[in-house]
Amino acid sequence: MTRIAPEKFLDFITFFRKENPNHVEAMKAFAAKVDPALMDDTAAWVVQFRTPPTVLAFSQSGAAAALISKQQLAEIWICSPAMIRDDEVTELNACLHQFGITTKPRLRHFLSQTAHESGGGRYKKELASGWAYEGRADLGNTKSGDGPRFKGAGYIQLTGRANYQDFADFIKDPAVMQGVDYVAEHYPFSSAGFWWQSNKMNQLCDSSPSVKDVTLRVNGGTNGLADREMYYQRCVGAIP
């Protein structure tokens, strides 16, 4: 019998759906076997579970403040602050607030993963032509030219007509459907944040995962793990 590791058990919580009767019955069966003391409303784990995460920064007026400065981003990306535009920092901070990436673990994992995926902010779109995606119905690429038009854009490479349309609907900007260049220029972080939210990455980050755990969710494997770990350590230094 293979024992389920604690970090893997979190996946059951992450993907639990009340509308799925099998999920409900499975959780009832699990609860029935748990020590009654752990089911008490005042149990330590219940109290901790209900405690909201600490948000890093808000202005005195109560308005959301910048979570990451240009200097911090430059430290993570290993570049001069002069190489980063003000509007890029503005878009980053808008993304962080919009998608709830506001705690240290969430920030460190999001910024380290996007740093790796973009080569330290150098690449806002996929380098390949995108013709490999032509005719990919699973990506919604049903029209001629959809492959290159909707190739990977942003710091976690939004790909395919269907995903672009979902992002356009969410962000309420029809111009997203112009394609890769528009998203890469206007929403490099926000498109990544949309993917982050859609894939429940904040919940994963709240469970004290390793860089490898997060990489497996982002990459589907461990490609570039050493580089991702290097960027994560830079994030720990930039976001103490």
C-alpha cells in the first residue's frame, strides 16, 4: 500500500468539488475515521485554516499599494532598474492585486516562475513561429493563421484562441483577440496571473510547497528546475 504524502493530500482539498457526489462521499468517509478531537471547531488546524493570510502592503489611505518595486524586480531579474519601464511595474502590481498574489510565498513563487519562463523578463512571447499550433482544435485554433496569431504570450505563455478568448472575457478587453503582440505588450504579467488563478496556484503556494512542487504544476515536469530555484532564492532576497 502506498502512503499519500501530506503535500499530495493537499491536492484532494484543492480539487474538491461539492457538486461531485463522489468527492462528497469520499470526504465523509475520511471525516468518519479522523480522531474526534481533530473535528472540534477549536482544533488548532481549524483555527489556522480559517485565519486569512497576511497581505504585505497597503497604503495608509487603505488603497492597494505597490507590492513590488522596480528595484526589487530588477534584483530578481538580474538587470539594471533602468531597463524596466514604469508601466511594466504598474502592470505587475495591478496583476498581483487582481489575482490575490499578495503574500510572501505567493509572490516568491509567482515571480520566480515567471522569471524563469521569460528569461529574466527578456521574452514576453514565444520565440517559435507558432505554426506548430496551427489547426490545434484542443486550443481552439480553428481558423487559418490561428497558430502564429495565438502563440504563447506573456510570462507564462498564454496559448491558443480559446485561452485568449477566456482571458479577453475575464479582463474585459476585446483587443486581446488581436493576438500575441497585443497581449505581450499590454498584459505580460496579467495573462500569467490569469493562468495562475485558473490553476489554483495561490492555494498551492499557501501549503508551503517546494520549488519543485510548484514547477511540476507550471511545467508538467521539472524542466529548468535549477534555474527556477536560483530565481526563487533571488526572490527570497528581494522579498524578505
